[in-house]
Amino acid sequence: MASLNQLRRDHANMARLLHVLLRRHKHLEQGERPDFHLIREVVDYILEYMDGFIMPLERLYSEHLLAKEPEAEALSHRMADDYQALRKRLNLLSETLDMILMDHVVPMERFTEDLKTYLDAHHAYLKVEREQLFPFLRRHLTKAEQNNLLKMLPDGTQANLSRLREDYPELYAEFKEAPSPFA
């Protein structure tokens, strides 16, 4: 079962993955060609995580918490809008990666800019989660309500990290070395 501590760990893990992408972005800015397959793996992992965990969390938050705390509506709408914009940026990045990996001509400036725009948006989204959503959940839900709400979420994030560790040891090592936002 997930817990608010698990949400916090997942949030920290996402920040670490974004750090891995940020390092690739710095390589691009310096004129180096990064490992696009590695970037593809990180993007695929994030897409899978967003579909399998973030969307259900947003849905549960909206359905259950809004009924109890109407003041949550503004935060809920903001996060939903931010999520949609973030997802759009990530999809664009994914499509551009597909083109690069299929040896289509893609200006590296465009890819570099798309990657930076996505990273900035995702960092902003994590900040809203960390500074507004998680404290709100702790303030307005009892432990029993937190547990009931979080029981409804999928438990796949640890399995996904295990797959990442097994299939991409170099990526996982870099992920583990990335700074935690809660350190």
C-alpha cells in the first residue's frame, strides 16, 4: 500500500530522474551528443509513471478531497491544468526523440529547447506537489482517510525502479547518485 511517505519518495525519485535529464541537457548545450536511447528510457519511464500513478492520484484527489474540502478546488484545477501542459510537453519531447532515433533530421537546438522547457515545467509541477499538495493532504485528511485514499493507488513504482535497475544499470547508477530534493 502506498503512503504519504511513499508519495514523497516517489516525488524525490522523479526529481532524481529529472536531474539525469538535466545532465543530458547540459551536454547538449555544450555541443555534445548525448545517449538518446538513455533519454528515451527516462522519458518512457516518466510517461508510464504519469499514466499509472500521477493520473490516478489526481483523480482520487479530485473525487474524494473536493467533496470534503471545497477550498481544494483551486489547487485541483491548477494541478490538472499544469499536468495537462506537462503531459503535452513530454509527448512532444517523446515524438522528437522518436524522430532522432529513426535518424530523421532534427535540429539539436529544437530538441535542446524542448527538453529544457519540459524540465522547467516538471520541476514547477513537483514544487506545487511538494509545497501545496502534500501539506494540504496532511492537513485535511486523517491518517485513516490517507490510508483509504492511498490504498486505491497502484503499487507499481518500486517494480518500475527494479526494472530500470535491471535493464539499465548505467542509468540506475546515475539515478542513485543524483541528489535527493529532501536531503
